[in-house]
Amino acid sequence: MASETIPESWRAVLEPVLATPEARRLGGWLNAEEAAGKQVFPPRGTRLAALALTPLDAVRCVILGQDPYHGPGQAHGLAFSVQRGVRPPPSLVNIYKELEADLGLPRPASGDLTPWARQGVLLLNNTLTVEAGLAGSHAGRGWDAITDACTAAVAARAEPCVFILWGSHAKKKASRVPALARNAHHLILASAHPSPLSAHNGFFGSRPFSQTNAFLEANGRGTIDWRL
């Protein structure tokens, strides 16, 4: 974690968590993995990109993912997003299909979701690193406490926010956040994951984008331009 700069708006949230033995073990373990020659995605310096692009006081919507893409050149610190010029993975293709069905927008050519992040969409994975080629390989290593703290900080704010939970991992994460469990003023949109294995079990047709904008507008928080 030493190579990652904590964005100013998230510092008060994260510094207590990063000072814990669990977080120190995570940092030491990541250093050891890379020293042993293992390739870790996303690259150092980009692992907190979601927080850097979306300050805490700007968050209007949270989309929770599981862990970064594990293919070369894909992950860049934003859940479900890939760098410009990289072919969108199957889950993102399905997100774009739902975007088209929901809002009538043409499917984007680029898989880079940075424009969403800059509008207050926190694209947060539960686990912020992964070993190349091994999905889920860094789960349970200590990232949960860090990303739980981020989710809880958004949920604790007075401003209404939308939490989009795709799949069981995102739903479990939300259940660990007391402010969401006793939710009074946020909108929680839960459905199946957009993966090809589950998208037909309730992700397609869930209309998360139009529901998000309707809620934000009704609560005086504007709307998100989902075009890319």
C-alpha cells in the first residue's frame, strides 16, 4: 500500500484502517508476491484510482464489483472498466447491452468508464488487486476492510445515493455495512451479475441506469450522463 497515494477526500476514512495490522499484512504480502515475480493487476499507482477520480463528497452512485480483471492491460483501478483501446470483456459488453435497452444509448466502442467516475459514480471493487490469470486470487487478503470502510463512508452521508449491487459478492458487501442495512434514504438496486453466466437471471431488464437518474433527480442531485 505504500506506493498508493490516498486521495485527500478519503484520507480521514482510510488512514485508521490502513494503520491496522491487517492492512500492514496486506501491504507486506503484496510486496512479497511482486518480489517473487508474480504479476499483479492493476499496476502500482492505480489501485486507488476509483477513489482518486470520485471524491467522497462527490459520490452520487456506487457500483460494486468483485475484483479487477486479470488479463494483461485490462484493469486500471475502476470496477468493470478497461483502458481505452482494450476490448470490453463479456461482463462489460452485457452492461452496455443493458445500457442500450434501458436508455436507448448506442453501445460504446470504448470500455473506459472514467467519464462515469468523474460524474460521481464510484466504481469500487471489493478486492483491489489480483494475480495475472487468476480471478479471485487476492480475495480474503485484507482488502475487504478497506473497501468496506469506503462503502460505509458513502452510506453514512446525509446526501441520498444509489448503490448498484450486481451479484452475490456485492450484496454480501452491502450487508456488512450497517448504514446500508438500516437504509432510510439511499436507493439500493440489486440484481444478478452481468457476467454471461448470470446476466439472464435478472440483470437484463433491471434498468439500473434509468432508475438511478430518476432517484437522483427526485432528490435534487442531478442526473448522470451515461453516454461514453
